[in-house]
Amino acid sequence: MAADKNRFPSDENGHMQLKNGRGLEDDIGTRFEPAGPDFRIASFVPSITELLIDIGLIDQIVARTHYCIHPIGTVDRIPAIGGTKKININKLKALAPTHVILNIDENTKEMADAIGKFVPHIVVTHPLAPEDNLKLYSLMGRLFGREEMAAAISAQFCAAYSAVKPAAAQSLDVLYLIWKDPWMTVSRNTYISTMLQTVGWHTMHHDPNQRYPIIEMTTDVIASTDLFLFSSEPYDFGQDDLDSFVTTYECPPEKALLINGEYCSWYGSRAIAGLRYLHRLAREIMPQVRS
């Protein structure tokens, strides 16, 4: 699945404009009509499952992944039929969804092809920057008849996004770590990197050919990085990992920080809390790093 790099036009409220007043497009350019009255959704993207519930679609979601964990408790009402890379196809067939929501980074083309043999509508998403959430809200709201609730979430996002901008003047060079043995980070063409940029944190060791490159932790890397961010996902870094890193690489402890990966990588409605979290974290950590 290759993403369409063209930005969708939007109105002054951030709502995606429709060509000729009809139809909707996903992030690979597939066009849809608004869903009929008996639509059934399977969402295999954790952050979008949360968004769909937040715009009032809990009763229309018939399947999710084991990683779709938010909203906590509420999501348990929806059957979990696998992970983001592999699902139980027979269970999905039995649940008879009319629409399946996928994401380019989280799901595979093989999975999409298998589902497409019996599900009429495959909606492919690929947010690359925080502002892409606006077209995601609009797409889901208009596709499934929840325009007002999606517009309310859009307004909350715009308020959070506007509030976070002043922190961007205080820049840091950061290394966002998502794995160890080997060490892995994120390139600048990822949603995570663009989220961090909203508070002036610029990710290091970008590789234009890899979205999640492997890096070698050298003395030069330690010296040139202002802040090491140890994410809670996909690898769940803890305090022991920080202590080991600081000792092994002779890194000043004030340069190593645990960070909530959900707030950096989950788009959808969680992006609103993510912007607020990063803004607060940047204000708290900046004096320590700059001292």
C-alpha cells in the first residue's frame, strides 16, 4: 500500500472539502460514498478504534485487534480477532463487516488483500503529521454519519495544537528510541517525529530510506544528542533500561527520559492529549537539559 502524498484541501475549520460535493477519499485515494444505515466496522488500527468509539460508533464496531485497548473497559465490548499484522480471517468473515479500517504502517498489504476478497470497503489511513488528524476526523465522521461529533473533536485538536506552538521556539536534538538490541529510532518522515517537532524536539539520525532505522550508539551520538527519549512502545522501556544506558554509555542522567509512546504515536482523538502531554513535558524538562 503506497500513500498518496497529495494533501487534501480543507476549509477554514479543517474539514476536508469534497470534490463535486460527493464522495470521500482515504489516504491512498480510494473514493467512498457515505455508509448506508446498516454499516458494520472492523478496525485494525488501535488509535482509530479509539477515535471511532469517541465519535459514537461503539455499537457499529464488530471487530478489533488485541492492541486496541482504549477506551479502557469500553473497548472490551468489541471482539478481538488478532493483531495488527495477522487476524483470524474466518472470524472476520462471520462478523460480516461492510468497512475495514487499516493503516499503512501498522497493517500489511497481504492482510489488506485477503480482507478485500470478501469485505466491500477497505479504508486505508496514513497520517504523517499532527495536522493530518483533521482530515482523519473528517473522513471518519462524514463516512459514518458522525459529522458533529467529529467536528467537536477537531475543535479540541485545533485548540491543543495552537496552545503547543509557543514551546517550539525551544529546540532540542533528540533521539527517540523504540527498540534495543539493536537500537532503533524513527526517521523524520514519521508521525512520531512530526509530533515531537511541535515542541521543538528534532529527531536525530534520519534515514530517508528507512522509517525506523537501526543506529549504533557511539560516543559521538551521546555527545551530539541533547535528550534521549525511551518510549513505552513498541518496546516498553523502564527505569532499569535508563539506568543501564546511563552507565554503559556514560550518558548524563538528565539526558535520558522515559516517554509515553501512546501520546507520541497514536493519532486520532488521543493526539489531543498527546499534544498537551508533550507541551507539559517540554516545559518541565527544558530547564534540566539546558542547565
